[in-house]
Amino acid sequence: MKIKVAQLPKKIFDKKSTSHLLASLCYHYPQYTLKQVKRMPYKDVVLLLQQAHREQAALYYNLTQIAAAPHSEKGKSVKKLLNHFKDRM
């Protein structure tokens, strides 16, 4: 039994996926134009997109907690959630 090792593609990101990545950055950070983003270093683009996704995940997590809190036992989650947001203010 022989195992063939596949070669890595010469270009990991093609032009289309890079364009989608840059467009996604412009969507999350509307203060940047596509022209400005094209001149940014790749690591900065990835860093900004990762942060945007973390913030969006935190938002959805909080919204889920808000929706579920009233259904908790004796409203304990509501008080916990209120304290969490008071601490953040």
C-alpha cells in the first residue's frame, strides 16, 4: 500500500476568496473603503476580521442569554444578567 502525499497549492488564497475577505472587512468596518483595505497588510485584515467575529459572537451570546433568562428558575438568570451588564457599564 502506497500513500501519495499531496502537494500544497502554490496559492492558498485565490483572487476571488481574497476579494471576499476584503469585502467582508469593509462590511464590518464601513469607515474603510475597498481601496484602503487593499493596501493593508494581510495580518491586519485577518486581525480586524477576527475581532469583528468575536464582537458579533459576544452580541449573539448576550442576546441568547437575554431570551433565555426569563425562563430560568425563579428568575435567577435575569438577576445574573443584570449584574453582568451593570459591571460592564
